[in-house]
Amino acid sequence: MVWLMLIAAAVLVIGPVLYILPSQRDRQRADMRATARQQGLVVELAHVYDVDSPLHERVSASGVARRPELACVRYGLPLGKPLTGVTDLRLVRGRGGDWGHEPGVAASPLLERAVQASLGTLPPDTRGLVVSSSVVWLYWQEVVSEGTSPQATVEAVAVSLRGLRDRVVAAWSPPEEF
């Protein structure tokens, strides 16, 4: 009987400690975010418009429109210099892989043409892309493909964001004055 009480006490003491230890997925995400910061990216927890949300999340029972959001992580790369007179480009992507504009947000056709070629280089779990006057943001769910390391995935994201940044800056650059 004493042994049973000792085992129960040990479980009561060790159980909560094991519960708060980070899981392998938590450690992987922490490694990915540290690698992203080393690559010069800004990492933030954020929300993006959820294209795939069911109807009851878009409209309340009383008919009030809602904005369904999906929690994810955004990785950002500063443009280097702010773009003057730019309207934010907000693209969202559903699970099916189709890109579209966030409802109710006007888009800049010039920026959209600049980023169109780079959309295929983004991770398959990317749920949104925002190009503002100072930062390019990638909204994604940090899924690592099988057979790929988390660091390699983040490095590929950094390369994609740099390509996006370069295209945006080149497209928005004013003509040289003589």
C-alpha cells in the first residue's frame, strides 16, 4: 500500500512538469522562428482572413457581417525604403490553392503584377500575402514538408520573400530624373 501511495505522489509531482515541457512540434517551431530571425525576417503571431470559413462564421444569426479569421504566423521582410503612395496589396489563399483578394480591400494592380510570378515559390500552406508600403508579409502555418528540415524550409521562405521584395521595389521605383 505504501508503494502505491509513493507512485501516486510521484505521478502528481512529475505529471504537471511533463505537461509544461515543450513538445517536439513546439521546439521545431521555435527553431524555425530563430532561423527566420537570423535570416533577417520579422516573425509575429497574426490573423489572416479565412477564405474557407463556413457561412455561419461570416454572418451572425442576426444578420451582422463578421470577418472570419485564421490564426497563423506571419514572416515579414522590410522593403528597405518605404514606398510612397502605395496601397496595400492583400492576397488570401484557400486550402484549394487559389489566390484572391481579401474582400473589401482595394488592390494595387502594379503590385499585383509584381508579385504574381513569385506566388508559386511560396510554401503550399501559405494562407496570405500582404505587401505594404514598408514590409512584405507572408502568412503561413509553418508546415514542414516531409524529408525537409525546418531550417531549409525557412531559408526557402526567406529566398521567396527576398525575390518578392526585389520585384516590388523594382516595380514601384520612380523613373530616374535627369
